[in-house]
Amino acid sequence: RVALAGPADNPDGIGAQVWIEYSGGRRGPTRAVQAGSGYWSQDGAVQVLGLAGKAEALRVRWPDGREQAASIGDGAWEVRVRHEQASN
């Protein structure tokens, strides 16, 4: 599970992209955080990513273009990433 804490004007990180980075620069599929996908619908802000081996890092590209890397601890079920300018 990946939970983002965005800046004050976008606390859920809507529009961010997340992916797993493996050794050798290989990367997993990219997931985009969306607010809604249809009439009267709301997507969950928490993303669920599978692992295809030992992950080097979780990468986030925020809507403002900034990229961050977060480490994934052994046996971690959830990773929380806070935008560098988030005050919440």
C-alpha cells in the first residue's frame, strides 16, 4: 500500500504517479492517483502495488514535477510518502 501526503492544496496527491524501482534500474508498472473515474465515483487515494522481487525504492512523481524516492522496509505493508513541501 502506498499512501501519499501532498501539499495543502492537494493533500491526497491527486495526479501523482507511483512505481517500484528494482535493482539495475528496472521499474514496475506506474500507477496514477486519480480523484474519480466516472459518474458519481471516487477512487481511493491509497494505491496497492505488487512486488516482483526485492525493491530498491518507491518512486513518486508529484503533479508539480518533483520526484521523490522512499525506501521500503523489509516486510512493510504500507509506505507513506510526504511531499517535500507538505505541511500536514
